[in-house]
Amino acid sequence: MRYAIQIRRQAQKKLQSLPASERERLALKIQALGNDPDDQNLDTKKLAASPYWRLRVGSWRVIYDRQNALRIIAIEAIKPRGDAYK
């Protein structure tokens, strides 16, 4: 059940600006999300009153859109926990 991963430029810039250890940890979780977005080990949740989902990785939040019909996951933003829901 693989999904294609698309990362918006803003999210890509944020990912590249992080320290290597954080970047690696986020990249592994995003890859696991693409392999199986319904995996119970991933901490994902549908956001209320929004078409987006969130993936929790430590103190970081990956905000993404999931298109099941096209099998695409579009990463919209990568933000620290305090800024992710504003």
C-alpha cells in the first residue's frame, strides 16, 4: 500500500534547516508514512475542521494531505509543536 510522497517547498526548506539527527528522524517517519499511512505505530491523527492530517515526531508536527484515490501524501508543513496548530 505505498503512497507517493510530495513535499512542498516550505516544508522542504524547514526539513533542510534542521540538525542532521532531527532531519534523519523526520525523514524516516515520513518514509514510513508513505509505506503505510494506516500503520498503528505511527502517531497520526485527522485534524478537526481541516482537510489535513498530522504526524507527530517528538516535538515536531508534519502536517499533510492524504489523497487515497490517487495514493498521494502531500507534506504541507513541518513545524514545532507550539506553532503547528495556529
